[in-house]
Amino acid sequence: MRNSFGPDLADGRPRLDPFSQQQDDVIVDNLVRSWLLERVLPAWVTDPSSRPFVLLGAAGPPAHRYVPGALSINRDVLCDEPVREITPTDDDLDACGLRGRRLTDVKFGRGSYEHFIWVDGSGVVRYGADTEFKPLGE
């Protein structure tokens, strides 16, 4: 999920501020909210083992994009309604040691549905980043 810098979001929630102290509460809030999971739910319902274990954010300009935080998530409830908020298993923002790592070759589009990329456990991009999403089994 891409975390943008700049003014507050439309619903009044703050965005990351690259010039302030670490904003763990903002990072968590931006990671768990406002997901458009309808496009991937059919695949996760069909194959529950394909559901992700970790949710991470991406921030910064493309040449310097990094992970401000990564959360272990409750994958068992990903297909429950509503699907707009993801449930973390704890508040540790360094799941799998990913926090602070630099990201390369990650491209996000301008639409909110293009701020989401699903990468499976073997590193295959299943949705987003210039892929044409096809549900599992097709």
C-alpha cells in the first residue's frame, strides 16, 4: 500500500510527514484502512492459502521509495465483511524485518485501486504493478 506525503487525507486523517518524528500511529492507520479488496477476494476465497501474512506500506518518491512499516495481519478474516479494513495481529511495525528497507521497481498508479499490490509467498505479483489481475485457476 502506498503511503503518500502531503496534506491530510480527504476524511481528515493525517498522511506521513517526512520531516517529523516517526509517526507509528499514522503508519498503522494508513496501512489498515481503506482497502479496495473486492478485486482479489475471489482468489482468496477460492484458495485461502494464497492470503497474505504481512501488509506493508511504501512511501517516498519512486527513486527513494521505502517501507515505513510492515504489519503481520490476521489473514483468516481477510474475506469477512467489511473488507475495507485489515486486522493486524499486533502493533509491531517491523514484521519480517521489512521496516526501513528500500523498495525498487515498484510502480503505483494514480487511482486508489492502483495503490495496492499483492505479491504471493514466492514473489510473484498477483495483482497490481502493471499486471492484469486474473483470479486463481484461470
